[in-house]
Amino acid sequence: MSVLDDISIEMSIVLGSCQLPIRQILKMSRGAMIPLDCGHEDPTLVYVNNKLVARGKVLVSEDQMSLEVTDVVRKGDL
């Protein structure tokens, strides 16, 4: 067992974002579409503990999704 096995991190995979008024959110029903601030070719962002660490693209194979990391963010790149 490694000493790293018990360390927890928070990882977020961000496709895009948007700002909506709460009244618009309250009017939404099942199947509502939420426009994001990105296109389908834009990179997906990977955050670890709220810090950007990588960029990638989402891959879909049958019923499984995965993320291919295409770029690791270096400290000076931010």
C-alpha cells in the first residue's frame, strides 16, 4: 500500500459554463437546453483542487465517456 492511497483530491471536468438568471432556471423543465460559452472543438478543462491542470477532449464509445488529456498546464502557462 502506497502512502498516496489515502490522499483525496477534488477533480472537475468542465465542458463549458454560462450565466443564467434564476427565473430562467426555475422555468426549465426536463430536456431543457442550456447554451454553454464554448464550441464542440474547444478543449475541456481539468481542474484539481480548483486549479487548472490540463486540457483535453471528451471521447464517447458506445455507452462510456472518457477524457483524452491533450495538454498539461505548466505553472508558467497560466
